[in-house]
Amino acid sequence: MKCEIVTIGTELLLGDTVNTNAAWLSRQLALYGISLYQQRTVGDNRKRIVKVLRESLEENDIVITTGGLGPTVDDITRECAAEVLGADLVINTEALEKITGFFKSRGYEMAENNRKQAMFPAGSTILDNEVGTAPGCLFEKGNKTLVLLPGPPHELTHMFELHIIPYLEKITGTIIHSRTVRVCGIGESEMEKYVLDIIEASQNPTVAPYASMGECKTQNYSFS
Ligand code: ATP
């Protein structure tokens, strides 16, 4: 299974925001044994986002985007996805109710432009956002999947864990168990000696030794 991450936002290209979403998602996909050969980052420009999404979907089984799901005019990921998928952009009444409720529960009136956050390519599965206003969506077309997730890192990680991990487990038929063993007082090379037999012998579990300030870690991933 080949996946690609498309991070969307001009602030990423300008270096104003460090692209932590790409790093975090890459690590999650590696955990699930999903191949990631390339990442793309694109600014808030309709023509360029459409081009990138089109190419990315042609070359991969799953494309995960982050960013551009906000309420403002530069948030155009939904429109671009609809164009690439050949689907109409339609309002999802359930999503609209949840967004309205989000503001109401905090005592604010919803701005008119927040309605746009409830619009998705027709045929999408809407992914609830319990920690922000922008829902995401998942669209399956033939053997391709396009997933749109919001840019704020705490929303992205929450939604990935809530919606995308179960989806990946379902389509890969795999559950990952991970354990980290922290040691101090010995270096990384010394530590490796103790786990070398597992590192050399096995693909399952896989073992990754890391050195960091004050400690070494072995991360152990097993699949079932
Ligand atoms: P919002 O509902 O807040 O508008 P959004 O989906 O439109 O969400 P963006 O507008 O792209 O997301 O980004 C919102 C916030 O998330 C900004 O502070 C932005 O810097 C941050 N952000 C966006 N993309 C990334 C990324 N790839 N890595 C880290 N932070 C990011």
C-alpha cells in the first residue's frame, strides 16, 4: 500500500510554520507498514493544489492532506478535492449542526463563513472533529482513498487517531503493538548488543535503537 502526505498552506512554504504534521504523519504510516516514498507541500493556490492532488492520487493508493479546511477564503482544500474527484461540493447538514453546536456551546454566534466548513465532495464520509470546528472527510474512489484533515496539529493528531488508524487497521488487516524500553548509563552501541538477536532475526517485531540526551531507547513494533 502506497501513501502520500500532501501538506497544504503557504505558511509552510515560507518557513513561518514548521511542518510538524508531515513528520508526525510519516511516523504513523511507518508504524502501519505503509510505504511513503514522497511528500508534497503546496501553498494556498487552487491550480497548484489541484495539480498536486491529481498527481498524488495517480501515483498512490491513499493520499492524506492536512490544512486548508478553515472558514476563510484561502482555505480551499475542499473545493480542490471536489474538482479532482469530479464530485459536487455539497453541504452536509449533520456536520453543519455540529459546527453550529460548537459555537453555541461556547456562547458565540457562528460566522456565516463557517458554513463552508460543512461542505464536502458528495459521497464523502465525514470525519468528526471533536477538538475544533473543521470536520475532515474520507473519499473512496475505485481503489484510491483521499483523506482531508485539518492543519492545526492537535486537531490532526486527534482525528488521525480517532478515524484514520481504525481505517488503516481495517484495510491493512494489521494491528500494531509498540513498546519503548528506556535505558541510561550505557551508550547506543552497547545497548544494541542486548537486542541484536531480535534486530537481526526478525521482521516482526522490528526493533529501532535511538540515542537521545541522557538516555537510549529501543522501540519495538510488532504486528498482529
Ligand atoms: P483552521 O480551522 O484552524 O483554519 P485549517 O485546516 O484551515 O484549520 P490551516 O489554516 O492550514 O488549517 O492551519 C491552521 C493552523 O495549523 C495554523 O496555525 C498553521 O500554521 C498550523 N498548521 C497548518 N499546517 C501545518 C503543518 N503541516 N504542520 C504544523 N502546523 C501546521
